[in-house]
Amino acid sequence: MSRTILCACAFLAAISFSACTKMSSKATVNADNTGSLVMKMSYKTEAIENLKALASQMGGGEDGGEMDENLKKLDEALDEKKIAEKMKKQGLEVKSSKAIDKDGWKGVEVEADIKDVNAWIEAAGKEAEKEDDGPGSMGPMKLPGGGMSFAPKFYKTDTAGVGEVILIPPMTEAMDAMGGLENLDEMDEDQRAMVEAMMDNVKAQLSVDELLVELSIKLPGAIAAVKGCKKVDDHTISWTMKGADMTLDGVKNMFGMKD
């Protein structure tokens, strides 16, 4: 099996644990370095049962052990108290935390105040670093309930009065450990058909088409320009990932291999 197909298989395995997810994170940053955060996260219960069945089939070997650990993270992501505790460790003042159980989806909804945006970003970054070498880690694509917080990053620029905001890191970084997918265009027709069939199988079993991740941040200053995300209004930017876009060509777009 070619290295390209092995990389594609690794990507499919990695997304399987976030495939059945709906998540939204809405942050507001004020001029006085305070803010607020509203996060909703839910999993399709049918897809989770399929994942557990797959873990059972793997028999608890080395790969099975890692899958069991990832399933444990999924269980933690459904516990509103544990999610609230993680957010408190990031310096957030949790106002409300409640469980969601509706139409075959289970999850949590949390609202919090940000007393110090800089402290929040630093704490979230440190927690994310702890997850880098853990099961299911793919750089910025971390499992909800683990280190995933989607705290933005702010940088100075050479232009006075203008800063840079990174809502989510470039996803090209997520493929470094797997050797990248830059050779996807070199697959022959049979290899492409095999990878597409694998993707279709994963999407069908784990409800990938229902995956939806929506991130947004409202800033005190005006938005001058955007790249890789959407300008909602003069002060708000957003980024969306949809499971329906996870075709072979869609993966290349996602990881910056196409404009």
C-alpha cells in the first residue's frame, strides 16, 4: 500500500472520533480585555455506539487500547460538570452548564465570562500542549472534551493599530505527523477509487455528513481583512467545517492544498 493511501487511512481514523459531532463556539472580546464565551457540543448517540462496537471488534490490543482512551474522552465530553471544570481551569467564570439530550444527540451547553482574555488564551494553550502527544491528537484537530478550546491567538503586525487574529491554526499542521497528503494527486484511478470507498464507508457508519463545527469571535475593533474564514460583520469573523465537505477533493481544500 502506498504512503499516500496510508496517510489517507490515518486521516480517516483520526476524524472518526469527531465525525459525529456538532459544535459551536462563540467568543466576544471587549476592549478592556474581558469577554464572554458560549459553547455548545453534542454527539450523535447512534454513531457513538458504532464507535464502541468498532472498539470491541479490535479486541483491546494496542490500537484497541488507544481507541478505548478516545472513547473515554467522548464520555467526558458528554459530562457537563467535567467540561465546566476544564473551562474553570482555563480561567473562565462559568455562568451555566447544562446537559443536552434531544433528537438522538447528547452533549453540553456552557456559558462563561472571560475575566482576562490574555490569561484565558495562555491557559488554553498550555492545556492543548498537554494533549499533543495523547491518543487522538492531530495538532489543532483535538478531541472535544480534551484540550480543544478554540481559544484564538492574537499577534502584533508592522502596521500601527492593526493586529492579526488566528481563529484556528492552519490545518496543514495537522498532517505533519502523518507525512502529509501532498501526493493525493499522484494516485492512480484504482487507488483513488479505494480511498473514496473507504471515506464513503466511514461517512456512512459515523454520520460524518452531520458533522458541523462553527467558530466565531466578535472583536472590539473593525475587521480589515480575512483569510480562510468569513467576515460576518464589521467586528465578527467565523469559520465553519461541514462533514458533507469531506470528500477527497474537500480534504485537500481543508488542508490548504488548493486555493
